[in-house]
Amino acid sequence: MPKGMGKQLAQNKKAYHDYFIEDTFEAGIVLQGTEIKSIRAGKANLKDSFAKIERGELYLHNMHVSPYEQGNRYNHDPLRTRKLLLHRKEINKLIGETKETGYTIVPLKLYLKNGFAKILIGLGKGKKQYDKRDDLKKKEAKRDIERAFRERQKM
């Protein structure tokens, strides 16, 4: 199965709006106790999350996973820092790329692949305000063209 494919559980649409995604990597995620049950139920949010390299390892910050309803005392902290699992060669590549100015590691989507929770992370370069406006104009123009085409098909 190619990377990024599987049952999608959460997506970070804002990342595509705020960054030019240069490269993507598929990473495993280290979870505790009831977190996987909560993620399978679709109670995860990637909106303001980001990845950071600390002591030669990749960590995911600010990913919100709601506590599992039947978890009682075994529940976890919703915003805890989670370790991402990548090959050493991939981590070294990310270290080299993020040393350059303007590059950051952004989580794009969370999905299940062969029963394991995976996260697709992207190497992104920040967009300027005028780039964001250009993207919105292109998106709106494409939507108008499709709408006109549908109207023409009805006649």
C-alpha cells in the first residue's frame, strides 16, 4: 500500500493552506493505552500540531487526542508529546532540510494502515500572504468553471 493510503482518521487542511509541501514521509506513532481506541473512534485533531527534532528523534507536539470514554483512570493527557518512528536516514534528511531557513515539519494526515496508526508528515516551506491569496483565487476560478460546466450539462 503506498504511503498516505489507508482509513483516514484526521487531516490537517490548514497545512496545505499555510505551507508549500516539498516532500512527505510516513511515520509510525508511539501511543499509550487508550489512545488508539480514541483515534480509531475519530477523536483526534491535527490542526495546530507540529513536529520537532529533539535529541536526534522526531516528536509530535500539540496533537489533540480526546480521552477515551471508557478509559477511566487509564486515560492519557490529550496534548502530550508523542514520538514518531522513522528510519535514521529519513531523520537525518529532515535534520538537514530543517536547518535551512523557512522549512518546518508539518503533520498532514493521520490514518490506519494494516491496523497501525500512521501519520503522514510533510516538509513545508511557509507561504507568504500573497501566495495564499493566489491559491484562493485559483481555487475559486476552478470552482466557477466546474459550476458552469455542470449548468451546461443540465441543458
